[in-house]
Amino acid sequence: MNAIVVGALGSIDDAVLAAIAGGLERAFHLPVRSMPPLQEPSFAYDAQRGQYSSVLVLRHLLEHVPESTIRLLGVTDRDLFIPMLSFVLGQAQLNGPGAVISLARLRQEFYGFPPDADVLRLRAVKEAVHEIGHTFGLTHCSDSTCPMSLSNTVRHVDAKGPELCSSCTSLFEERKPPLPTMNNRPRAAG
Ligand SMILES: [Zn+2]
Ligand SMILES: [Zn+2]
């Protein structure tokens, strides 16, 4: 069955992956399944920055698209960057086919607090919906409670909810059909 596919890069807690899958299903009303984990993205490590190149991780991900994939979301625990920014919580290709999110800065322990699995799962869901929303052509939303609103910090992430606002929902519904799988379309460059 055609589905949004969620894939870990390296070892990611099953409970987090399950929460992400559930959140994507609720937001987009599409089937979601997982794929076997890919390797840790050590190939994307930038020693000077001590972070991982989001562009390289996304490129790697798109070389491993399973059959019947509508959209592919990679999940990593590594801290991601793009050259212009000190970090990114995630990156997506506007209008697909793929996106990646980083859990590194969604963890309470990153800020010196005790770990909180519930907080991590909720933040991960919102960021997953945000990035997959971009792959469906949704841009940033002015409603600060909508997961499509821009979040540069976890404070922003915490302020928004996991479900698309009515305006993003109708934009998505307009674009939804026929949703060809990624396998039948030309590979995106870069
Ligand atoms: Zn965004
Ligand atoms: Zn919205």
C-alpha cells in the first residue's frame, strides 16, 4: 500500500518512531509505515562544526526510497546544520519527495534538564508534521499553534500543536490527489 515512510538513520527509540508515525497519520490521513533503519550518518559529519550536514543526510536518504513511498521522512539523533544556519531542527524539499528531522535539540537534556520521553515524542511529532507538510507544498503558517508555523527553538515547538490548522488542512486537501509515489517520478537533484 502506498504510504508515507519513516526511516531511522542509526538507532532511534521505537516509541519515538511510533509516535511520529501516529502523528503523521493523524495530520495527513494517509497510511504511514516504517522501513529498516539506515546507517548512522557519519558520512555527513563536519568536523569543523561538530555537526552533520542536513543536505548530505537528505541526499543519502533519497538513495534508499522503498517501493510505494509517497513521502520519506528520515529521523536522526545527530545535530543537523545547513551552511547558512547554526543548526536546523529539520529540512525538507518543498513539494517532496523527502525530509529529515533531528531529535538532538528536541531532547530536554540538550538544555541541561532531565530527559523527558513524553516531551521528546510530542516535539518529534510536530517537527515531523512540519517537514512532511513542506514536502506536500505547505509553507510556513502564521497561526502560531499550527505545526506549519516556523520554529527556530524548542520554545516555539512547544507553543504549537501537532494537528494542522484548518487553513493548512484545506491547502493540503486541495493538493492531495493523486499523490503518485516517489518511485514513479524522476529523482530530485541534490
Ligand atoms: Zn519550515
Ligand atoms: Zn497552518
